[in-house]
Amino acid sequence: MRLRIDFGYDGTDFSGWATQPGLRTVEQTLSEGLGTILRSAPPKLTVAGRTDAGVHARGAVCHVDLDPERYAALRGRSERSPADAAVTRLGGVLPPDVVVHRVREAPTGFDARFSATSRRYSYRIIDDPAAVDPLRRRDTVVVRGPLDEHAMNSAARNLLGLKDFAAFCKRREGATTVRTLLDYRWERTADGVLVATVVADAFCHSMVRSLVGAVIPVGLGRKPIEWPAQVLTAGRRDPGVTVMPPHGLCLEEVSYPPDDQLATRADAARAVRTLPEESLSNPRG
């Protein structure tokens, strides 16, 4: 049987999601926790979004395939469901910087990674050092501003749509950099923090932090509003784009289609994405 697990974590003391020998990672920590409560070897997890070292998550999702009898045994002699028992027992074995919010049987066709229709990230920046909240130092990046969020929003809007984001991704052999950026906007909160909302069907490595870094020079008045889109069109990394620090980034939500569309979405997402021919002939499209 397949389970869906919704969870979050403070990424400060982790070397990212993916298991790496000799390093503390979210994947290894959660997998070992499951192995402990199931009295089995740590199971393999499939996650919706692999985060880098220092990146946080509130709305992460993964799936795991388990033996139904082991899952049913989690309830013990209690009247609670195996799902409730799993959440309670995981809370007893996981460290405080990883929290499982919910466990449930996954619908037919569900794949935490490929069934997802979008991922939503936030990024927090404060541009007034005197206003820094020391209690938020682990999730808020200080930029010596001031930043013009209106100019940053104008620049961000120019990046929306189905495009090749090679200029904002660390290339990986055989991986496409074509993505659909669904939303990218900035809002200043009452306490002066600038919060970005970035939503796409999927993200490539370092894409969100690069998208943030592309509009910072605009906000500082050092680059024109059109500059990030020009970098995108050029299709190559630009030294003027800083990959922002990881601790300002948080995976907030992963969205999925209705249950009867999960398998179809997964099949479509496994296909290598390319740009339509008209976009190739008109790279600014």
C-alpha cells in the first residue's frame, strides 16, 4: 500500500533533503523514524520537492510504499486508526526540527513527485537592519536596502509563463530547464519584511533563489526593470544574479489535482518538457 505523508521541517541543521553519507538530512531522518515505528529497515521515500541545505518546509509531501500488515500493526491495542497512530508515534521518535502533520492512505495513481501540479515557495527579506527580529534570524535574509518592492514586482511579472529558465538553474545532465512560472510577487508585511511568493509547476536546482537574486538589483535601483527578463532570454547564468542564501526560502505548499486525475498528471509530468515551436522562434514569448 502507498501512504501520503505531509510534513514540515526547520532546515537550519540539515544538509538538505536527499540522503548523503555522513551528513544529517531530512530524508534519512524521516526514513529512519518510519523504520523505528514500523520495526523494519528504513523505507524508501519519494518527495515532492528536494530542498537544499538550510531550506525550510511547512508543506512538504512524500509517499512511501509499505506492507499493509505492518501499517495496520501501528495501532496496537488502541482504538485509533493506523494513520493517527503513525503521526503520534513519529512525533515520539523524530527530532523537534521535523514534524509530521498528517499520514493517510494515498489514492490510486498518487505519486508525491509526479502527480503534483504546482509547488509554492516563500522567501523572506528584511531591508532595514535596525528592524531585524532576532527570533526570525533563521528564516529571514538581511539585505542592506532600501528595496523598492513595486519595481521588484514589475520585474517579477516579466518572468511569468512557460519558459526555459536555464539562466536561473544549475544545470544537471539530461534534465530540462523548461518550467511554467505561475506566480511571482512581493508583498511588504506590517513589520517591514518583504515576502516573495513563487509558484511553478516544478522548479529546477537553485531556481527560486536565483529568481529572487535577479530582482534584488532592480529593487536597489542598480538594474532596470527589464533586466531579469533579458537575463532569462540570454539563456545563460549571469554574474549579476546572486543565488540568495538558503535560509530565507521555505516550501509552503504542494498542490495536486482531483484523485481521478492523479495518474494522468503523473504520466504527463514524467515527459521531458520542451518549449512550443513559436516560443523557440520568438524567445521573448
